[in-house]
Amino acid sequence: MADGTEQPGEPEQPGGPEQPEQPGQPDLRARRLAAWRGSTRKLADLAVGERIRERLARLTADAAGSYDLDDWVDFYGDGVVEELERRVAELLGMEAAAFFPTGTMAQQIALRCWAGRTGNPAVAVHPLSHLEVHERDAYLTVSGLRAVRPTSEPRQPTADEVRELDEPFGTLALELPLRDAGFALPTWDELTAVVEAAREREAVVHFDGARLWECTAHFGRELSEIAALADSVYVSFYKSLGGISGAALAGPEALVAEAKAWRHRYGGQVFQQWPAALAALAGLDRELPRLPSYVAHAQVVARALDEAFTAAGVAWFRVHPRRPHTHRFQVWLPYPAADLDEAGLRLAEETRTTLFGRWWESGPPGLAMTEVTVASSALEWTADDVAAAVTAFLKRLPEGERAVG
């Protein structure tokens, strides 16, 4: 299943929060999970496709080599949580890091702290960014900040757009990669130029790096060199690393100390967080080294999908970007989302092969989109495997929906 970490049963979906199942379909989620579990061939794993007992057993097995399981559970952020914070700060080349229960909390606290330091509540941010689309305007409504937008184009902003903003701003927030634009990244030269433009405007730079782990192959740089461009970086532990939950904010020691004070005020000083911290440490050890291979194979899968839809004569489609910047990308098809979902379910139930995750009609009428994530189980898929699965998938669309050229 090309589903990624934000799929059936998870809170965040393309274009906004996940909506509940449609009336009259209370068992649809159970059907999706059953179809996935029954599949013997999956293009990617499903993050929520486990029972509690299975997840606990996997956590114990995965974390055994990442932390001493005979140590005590954490108490308000000590022990295993402190070790995770140390590891993240070291990986990112930052002075310190703080663990947060959610990325939304980490983001708004980071921006609030920077606004206090710069004296300017304006944040230069893309309208497709996570801050704008998936956090219910938390930085605006909770932290009292406001947005200025260097561009509304579905791509990263340019240095000239940042340089030419017609009002001052205290912080430039860049989402790397920009998920809702197709997990888009700038080139390294473009990124350094954008950061320099922000410095010229006397602004600080914050990276929404929830998926920063995935970016090293595209930039050809280590994590610490990428993070060094920013004043602060937020990273997630479940979006790339297969963790349970949680995030970290990394930056200067003084900023992180203040962020921890605000974390307490925002309700993020949690009594025990050892399951999330253990899963994050295991992800750093297991998944982080594998991400470059996922990125490389995503380009194989994307090309195979493009060729398969072309060969099938689909009237209009997009694989975006055609050459993925990370191991995630979008696929757009000219069919109703409900029909695409049903075709995918039937494919899984009838052939035990799961190809795509859920589809959303988040763009122009008549088009649906899904996000493809290439992870460990996809590495065994050849281009021919992808083509065969696409053919079988399209055959399960209703006759009237098989739009061909």
C-alpha cells in the first residue's frame, strides 16, 4: 500500500484533518485494515495496521538495541527522553533539543519564542505549509502571531520573493519538504539563497523539518549541514522513522530552555513518554540509515507508475514530482475518489496485493489524489511489478470510469 504515515485512522490528511467515515459505512475502516492485513504484497507498510499487542511486542524487539530496557521508565522527561533529546541535538548539530508530544505544539512554541526575541510577530510562511493547513491556525489563534506569504505558488518560495516582501517579518518558516505541494524541495543553492535573503531582512529562520530526515539524498548533505542553515528545527518521530508519536525542537540552548518552559504551560510536560521515546530511538537506528535507499527506489516506482498509466491510455494523470525529491510523491487520476478507493480494496481482497492508499478530491473537480510512500516493503517491487498492479487496479474501476485517451 502506498500509504505513508498519515493514512486510514490517522489525524492528518492532505488538505486538512481526516473526516469520519461516510454515513452508512461504519465498517469501511475495518474493511481497509482487513484488506491490508490480508495482503501478501504491499508497496509500503501501513502505520496503523497493527493491534496493540503486536505493536508492544515490536517495540520491545526494535528498541532492545537502542536503549537499556532494564532502565527505569521516565519521570517528566528524564531518562530515555533525555537520551532521545541528546541524540537529536547531536544528529542535527544543534546545542540542545526538547521532546514534545506533538509537532503542532513544538512549532507554535518555537515561533512564539522567536517572536519574543525579534520583537516581530509576523511569520513568513507558505499557505500550503503544515502550519497553515494542518494545525488549525494554532500559531495565529493560540500564540497571537500573524502570517505574511512570500508566494502562493505550489512550490518553495524563492530568494527574490522573500527579499521583496512588502513588510517586515521576524521569522521565515520553511517546510522541508513542502508536503502539500508534492513533498517539494528546493535545490541546495536555492535553499541557501532563501536563507540568506531572510538574513538580509534581519529575520530568523525556522525549519519545519517534520520530514527533514528524508532530505539528505536530494540535497547531498548531512542532516547537520542542512540544519545549520536554520536557527531552529522541528523534526517528527513518526512521519519518517516509524515511531509512535512525538517530535523534537532543536536549536540554541537558551531557546530550547525557554521552549521547555512554554511546553509546560501548553500542557506538554507529560508524566511518562517512554513508549514514544523508545520507538523514536529505534527509528533513528533502524529507519534513518535506510531512507536514502527508499528515496532512490521511489524514483523507480514513480517512473513505473508514469509509464503504466501512459500504456493504459489513461486520459489524464500526474505523477508529481515526476522525479520525487524524497521517498514520497503524489499521484493524480481523473476518477472519483470513492471509485478509486473501492478499486484498491477489491484489488487487495481479490489478489492480496495492496497498491494505493486512500484517495482525496482535494483539487479541481473530477480529479482525485493519493500520496505514495516508498518504504522497506516496496524495495522488492520491480517496475514490472508496479505495471502489473496498475493494470489490475484500473480493471477494477467501474466501466464508465475507465477514462482512456
